[in-house]
Amino acid sequence: MKINYKAIAVAMLFPISVAAQSRNDAGLRGDAGATSGFFEASAPINFPNGATGWWHLLDVRHSNPNNYAMQFSGNFYDQDLFFRKTNDNPSTAWSKVLLETNGKVGIGTNSPVKKLEVNGDIFNRGILYQDTNSGLGSAAHGISWYSTGYTTWFDYMAPAGSTNAPSGTAAPADAASGVTTWALRSNIENSPSYGWIFESGQNGLGNAPTVKFAINASNGTFHSVGDGIVDGNLGVGTTDTKGYKLAVNGKVRAQEIKVETANWPDYVFAKDYELSTLQETEKHIKDKGHLPGIPSADEVKANGVDLGEMNAKLLQKIEELTLHLIEKDRHIENMESRLKKVETLLIK
């Protein structure tokens, strides 16, 4: 085959001018006259949703007169670009092509201010990794969510610098250094570490924060600094709190426990209090096997003991016993006085 190098050279030296043709329907079928080429549309049909006014269209078609086409389109007056393959369907949806703007990509916005800006919701099924410095010097690596006006925010941080670790726990490999009011660190490496919540300074770098909450990933132990509030019931060693605010399945050791109660038995000393006689108490013990007003051993085994209520009942018994002792003491004094009188008469 003889090749015409002169024709090729001429074609390369002189630019080819292709004038845009007019075509309003981007979904026009090949068997209805659609051809490949560059087109302009003033009343766009089957263009991207909301298309009005003047639009560009690049249509690349199969040689057969069908409707399998690859198309690009865009409005005359902005930088948006759309793409689709019709697949024999004139109303196939268009996809917006993501373009860089000064090295930045925007989804839902034409003026991104960061490397990637999304104006809308994000759905993620996998792990989101962040492994670059946040731009705050050695302050932190992390992800931040901010509301408009920065009135509400959340920071996920893997900060760097020194930290005030809780007593008895090892300091993390990297810790907050005063980036925001709060910083969160969570371990995503292979070796177990601590999860941390820091309270950081607000004055920039150099403020060593205080760790407020730490979890040891190797054994599940946690350390909390400061006051805490549990809105609900808390079980220690058990998941069944039986409706109590605190349920402990095991021993409890404390230096001091204060129980508040309003029914303190000073009423025993009131003049109208009906004190049981010792004979009545003796009969109750013989019949029931325990003091009146005090639960039996079986009841305590089944239901436990209310410390506040039991202390009040024990004090009631002590006060009743005290009244009996006072009465017996008077009786003894009276007997001693009478004996002295008898002795005096006998001596005479």
C-alpha cells in the first residue's frame, strides 16, 4: 500500500476546523438522523436535569443507526461537565464529571476550599483512614466535623506531644497537645493500646492536656478522672440490676458509706410510745425465732438487707433495750432501798 506522506504532513500543519451543529434533543436516535459530532442546543431535551438555555453536546455514536452513544455535555456559562452512555435509552441519566479547581475537588459545590469538599451526606461501609498531619504543626492528626459558624464540632485526634496520663496507666505513644477543647484518640493499630479522651487547652500548642477517660484495650479496664453521671442503672459483675441504681455481684470495700434515711427511731423515747414488755418479746422469739420487727434469716437470704432501714431498726431495738434497762435499774434501786430498811429493822 502506498502511503501519501505529503497529505499527512499537510493535515498536521493546518488545524482542522469543525463547526458545531444545532441539535436540541440529546436522545435523538441514530435511525432518526442522529450522528456523531459537536452540537449546540438552545432548548435542551434529554440533557442533565434542569438544563435550560445554551448547552454544548459531544455525541460519539456507533456506525449502525441505533441509539448506543457516548456523550459529554455542559452549559455555556459554567465549568460543569456531564457524561453518559445512552445504552439505547434516550433518557439515560447523566453523571457529573468531577473536575479539579486549583487542585481541589468539590461534590455538590463548584468552589471547594479543601482538597475534597462534599456538600451533602456521605455513606461509608468501610474504614476511613487518615494518616497525614492536620496542618497544626505537631499538634494532631485527625478528622474534624464542624457546623456552620463553628458552633458545634467533633474532633477525632491522634495528637502528638506530652500528656498527663491517669495514675497507674501508661501514657500513649502520641497524645493531645492543646489543639481544641476536647480531643479523642482511639487505637487502630495491631498492638493493644488505650483509648483516650483528652481535655486540652484552647490557647494553641504547648498546653499539656489532662486525660479524662482511658480504656485499656488488652484487658478492658478503664480509668476516669473527675465526676461522673450514669443516667440509668449500673451493674458491676452482673447485667441484672433488679431495678437498683447500683448492683454489685461481689464484695465491696469502702472507707466510708453514708446512707440517708428519714425514719430515724427517736420516736421510741416519745411519751406515747408503746414499749413491748419483755414477756411479749420473749413470746415472739419463741414463736418466730427472731426479734419483733427484724427480718428472719430466710427473708434476708432471699431479699437482702436495706442498710438504712436495718440500721434504723437496730437502733430502735437498742433504744427499747435502753428503756428496759432504765426500768430495771429503777426496780433494782427500789429493791435495794427496801432491803436496807429490812436490815435496819433486823439489827434493832
